[in-house]
Amino acid sequence: MKKYFQFEELGTNYRREFMGGLTTFLAMAYILVVNPITLTLANIEGLPDSMRMDYGAVFVATALAAAIGSIIMGLLGKYPLALAPGMGLNAFFAYTVVLGSGIPWQHALGAVFISGVFFLLLTMSGWREKIINAIPIDLKHAVGAGIGLFITFVGFTNAGIIVNNDATLVGLGDLSNPNTLLAIFGIVVTVILMTRGVKGGVFFGMVLTVIVGMIFNLIDTPDGVIDSVPSLEPTFGAVFSSFGDSSFYTTAMLGIVLTFLFVDFFDNAGTLVAVANQAGLMKDNKLPRAGRALFADSIASIAGSVLGTSTTTSYIESSAGVATGAKTGFAALVTAGFFLLSLFFFPLLEVVTAPVTAPALIIVGVLMVSSLGKINWSRFEIAVPAFLTIITMPLSYSIATGIAAGFIFYPLTMIVSGKAKEVHPIMYFMFAVFVGYFIFLV
Ligand SMILES: Nc1nc2[nH]cnc2c(=O)[nH]1
């Protein structure tokens, strides 16, 4: 096992990998609660039952899709990357496709399945790896830094530190709110632990936040520990019913499939680059085993749609585990194991609330923006696309849109500065794809 995962070459050990895998799980565990709430449209009143997926089944599908994806990633890709249904695409699935367009959730699952198959074909053709390796190193660093800002923004909003403001779009939240104060406590304590160089600082920060939250009655002591696993029957295989239905084959559905495919591909690619870079796993600015990692992503999405969840993707929260010291696929296996265990320990997961995960997300952002220093800011033709990639990600609340913005400007600035030949032909092709993406959006 140690040999398979190259523990010695990478300077790691079982303890570190275990703590890393557990930290990643704790940073991601919220999805076990948030995904069922989102996909069942639980916050929307008065909908017919047929529009809602089954809560228990989506919970099980979420845990199983995360476990399957993370196991394949750990074993084949050997990256400390865990997967779960993504937060951008679950909202798109529920609010845009099902609620907004009135498309049955079975058909929406069909779109996830087909986009996963396209994604798999792209991987097997070797094009995906070529695309990732054609991206200039400065833009790869920009993607990492942009995701860092994005994840911090998610953490800030989850904690109520940054809130919606009608006049300025965003503003400072109510810092006297007890939950926000708990998150601030978590941030301070995690910063202290990390500054002191405590291994597992992110994880222990979360544990201390839970303890303090319980003392002040902000986090409920769980009612029980073990519960029976809900049935998967209401959603399992429902995707296949859509393929025999002629109303599935519409132009709108084609647009939905392409959106799933586009976001899934570039989100995964960006996350893979960012986490691999953070873990020091890039070789000559290239990603070893990129094809295998992306294969894991595509299989996870296909499996997830059959189980009954929206697109499964590599999670940027994996960087919390890397920050704790994880470097290998063993950590992803540990995370997968906890997702499987969580099927039985659902009541215990209730303690992982937003104030507990927010400090991890914010600290991870700090670690990820360190790649800003590696960008060649003195070259304006590089600085512009890099900056646009970074700033657009949090502001558009979309990793894929940030990548699109930077990738459109990169060939433009390079051509104008007379360096057109330095641009890989794939980047010109990507330019056309991303322009098409924005045209499709309008
Ligand atoms: N990369 C990535 N990380 C996430 N963490 C939670 N949701 C997502 C997502 O959609 N993409």
C-alpha cells in the first residue's frame, strides 16, 4: 500500500494521510445535508410531489456517489482529491432545470448521465489531458488563486460575515450574530493553530469550533448516533426512464447537457490543477495521471446520475486535507470510507454546521492564493488574462466562468503583443469554445 501510493518519495505517512482524508471529509460533509435540501426543492413551498426527489434517497445517492468517485480517484488518479455532487451544478439542476423550466427531475438526471458519457469519451480520446497541458502555467496558477478567492467567498457567506446588500451587491454581515461569532472564533483558532505550524490545524480548528458551539447551544448535541440507511429505491435507475420518453429529446435539453458538460469539465480540470499544485504534485508544470483523474470524475458523474444526484465533481475542499498534510490517493480513500460510514451515522453529521466549515474554507483560500506569487505580473499580456480569471470566479460565483473570461483574453493579448506563436493551438480552439459559451449564456 505504502509503495503503491509512494509514501516515501512524497514524504508522507498513514497518520498524515488519514488526518488529511478526515479533514477533507469534514470540510465536505455539509453536502450530505445541503444536496438533499437543494435537489428536493425543500425550501420551495406548494410544489406537486412529482417535482420533488425523495430526500432520503438523494442523501444515500450523495454519499454513494461521493464514495465511488473518491475511491476511483484515490486508486487510479492517486491524488488526494475527494469528489461529491458539486454545489454550482446542483443549484442549476434544481432551480434552473426542474423549477425554472418545469423539466422532470428524471430528465434532468438523464442530462447529467449524457454529459458524463461525453466527458468520458473526451477523456478516453486523450483530448482532456492535452487541453489541460496546453494551458500556460501562469493561467494555471491564476485558476488556483481564483478558486481560492471563490472558496473564501463561499466560506464568508456561509458564516454570515459577508451578506447580500441591495445597494452594493455585497456587504459586511451582522457580526454580533451568535453563529457568525462562532465562525469568527473558528477562524481565529484555526489561524493560531496554523501559524504555530500544528499539523492538522484545520481539522482541530473544526473540532474546537464544534465543542464551543455545543457549549453555547449553537450546535445541537446529536439525538442519537446511528440510524438506519434510507431506501435508494425512489431515485435509483430513474434516469433510464427518461431515455424512452420522446419529450426528453429537445433543443433545450441539448443546451442543458452542454452546460453540465462544460462546467463539469473545466471545474474538474481547474480543481485538479489547483489541488495538485498545492500538494506539490505537478511535474515540469504538467499533471501526471491527469487522464486517470479525469476518468474518475466522469465515471463519478455517470454513477451519480444512476444513483439519483446531480453532477459529481472533484471538490476544492480537498485542499483542506492537503493543508493538513495529505499528498496521496490514500487520503481520498479515507474520505470515501467516511462517506460510506456517514450512511449509518447521519444524526452525528448534524454538528457539522456552516460556522464549523466556514473557517476551513476561508483558511484554504489563504493557502490557495499563494500561487499569485508565481504569476508573471510584469508581462501585461499575461497579467490581464490572469487577473480576469482570478477576479471573475468569485464575482460570477462560477469557477467555469472565471476560466472562460481568462481564456478569451489570453489569445487576444498574446496576438496583440506579437506573441501569437507562443499560444498553443488548443488555446485558440478554447477561445472559440468559450466565446460560444458566452453567446449560449445570452
Ligand atoms: N471545485 C468545486 N468544489 C466544490 N465544492 C463544493 N461545490 C463545488 C463545486 O461545484 N466545484
